[in-house]
Amino acid sequence: MMQAKKTLLGIAGAAFLLSTLSGCFVHESDRFADWPEYRIKRAGDENGVLIAKVQRRGDKEKWPGDSYNVLVRWPTNIDFLPRDVSEAERKKEGQAFIQTLCGENQQPYVISESFNQRTGEVFYNLWCRPPSKG
């Protein structure tokens, strides 16, 4: 009888813990907490927002101009017509944000990009190439 109570208590505790942590991405979740966040309304009839967390890097010796780490997210828990954003749309909207971040005078150069289909995120390591002198 005592063993059954311990088992039930363990199952109830695990169920409670699982329900409280559901939806949390625990691995390195606080790594982006201090990065400034930009929220951009999606264009046209697309609903929802694009959320970008941006970290400016200070490696001017290697990359003259501005260089950034950018994490772009597309939340799918939106109010009206929730749907996933396709990879092509993510790529197009991510590139548009990068161009806006770099500005008109600088050309974005993506050093690396990483797509995470499970979480709907794209991570960019980029450099905004300054205009050539001359």
C-alpha cells in the first residue's frame, strides 16, 4: 500500500512538473534575454509579427563596419488564422529585416545562417559591409 502511494505521488509530481514546463525551451533560453528585441508587423495580408533579437558584436578589426548576431522568430500562437510560416517566407522576411538593420548604405554579408524548423527560428551571423571608398 505504501509503495502504491509513493508511485502515485511520483506520477502526480512528474505530471505537475511537466505541465508547468510545457512549452519552455530550457537549453540556453536565457542566452538571448539581454539582447534588444525588435517586433515587426508582417507585410500585406500576412498576420502576426516577426520578432528579432539583435546583438551587436565588437570585432571591428576583422570585420570593419557593423557586425551582428540576429535571432529571428515567427510566433505561431497568433489570434487569427494561426499557421506555420514556410521556410521560403522565413528566408525572405529574414533577409528583408537584415537589409533594414544594415541600412541603405551598407550591404549585408551573411557569414552563417542556421534554420531551426522545430522552433521556427533563424539565427544569422552577419556583417554589414560598408560602402567601398573611391
